[in-house]
Amino acid sequence: MEVTAAYAKAHLPELLKAVEAGTRVTISRYNKPIADLVPAQSKRPAPRRFGTGKGKVKILDPNWDKPIETEEELKGFLKGRF
């Protein structure tokens, strides 16, 4: 389907419905094609699969879950040393 720019401006919702239905719409100005409206391709990422992250996580500190026991450890943690 080919339409003029003025028609496209006035009837955009109708043209978008046509594009959703799979119709390619060419917009022209002075009988010269300037743009094509085509259905967008899906940009959804593939669904995540359970178990695909195995081996990708590294624990740098084996005692990461150990509670902070001393005031010195707390101060060091707050300053970013731990």
C-alpha cells in the first residue's frame, strides 16, 4: 500500500493497524517514496532456562556470610577494606 505523507499524518492509527495485520505501507512525498512502515520484529529475550548459570558465579571470599564480630572489622567494612 502506498500513501502520501499528508494522508499518513491524518490517518496514522489506521495505517498502524494495517501494519500490525502484516501490510507494508510506503509513504511518499511528491510521488517519491520516503519511508516504509513494516511490522517490528519481536525484541523479547529468550526465556531463561534453569541451570544455565552454573559455574558463572565466583565467590571471592569464602567467609562472606560470617558475621562481623569486632568493631575493627565493622570500621573496615564501612571504609571498603573488606
